[in-house]
Amino acid sequence: MAEISSDVIRGYNDIFILYLLLKNPSYGYEISKQIRTLTEEKYIIKETTLYSAFTRMEKNGFIESFVDEDLAGGKKRTYYRITQAGVEHYKAKREEWVLTKEVIEKFIADEGSLL
């Protein structure tokens, strides 16, 4: 089975995170777990990649962080939520993906036409 190159997927980490935050605020470990589950473990985001994305998107105003206490354990945990600018960025990236997919599919041969 082919693996997804981290170079190929890197540009889509933000869209994965924003998509998950559209539903509910969440924290790093939960987001990485959801990405792993939704991709059926075909993509596992590295912790450093995830937190770099959080830092970059917070700096750009797409998400904001807040500290909340974990009710079960009483420890403080940093959560992230999407901002309106993040919603708009997500919509723009979604439109960009549709166009990108359309272009790339022009160059992907189906199995029957391979030599």
C-alpha cells in the first residue's frame, strides 16, 4: 500500500485542523487522534507539526487558544477554537482544493491506461 508523503500532505494540515475546529473547540492530542481516525491511520500528524500549525494559525488570527481545566483530572489544558477569519480561510482553502484536485486529476492516469 502506498504511503502519503509528508511533503504532499503538509499544505493541508491547516485545513484538517480548521475542519475539526469548525465543529467544536479542542486540544492538541484530541485533534491528532481525530485526524488519525478520520484518515483511517493513513496519515498521522507529528506533534511538532501540529503545534507549529497551531502557532502559525494563531499568529494569523485563524484560531485562538484558551486554557480550561480538564474536568476529569483537574489539570489545565490548552484548547483551540476557530475564529471568523479562520472560517473564511477554511472556505478559501476548500475552494482552492477543489481547483487543485481538478488540475491534478488531469495528469493522473487510470489503471487501465498505464503501460
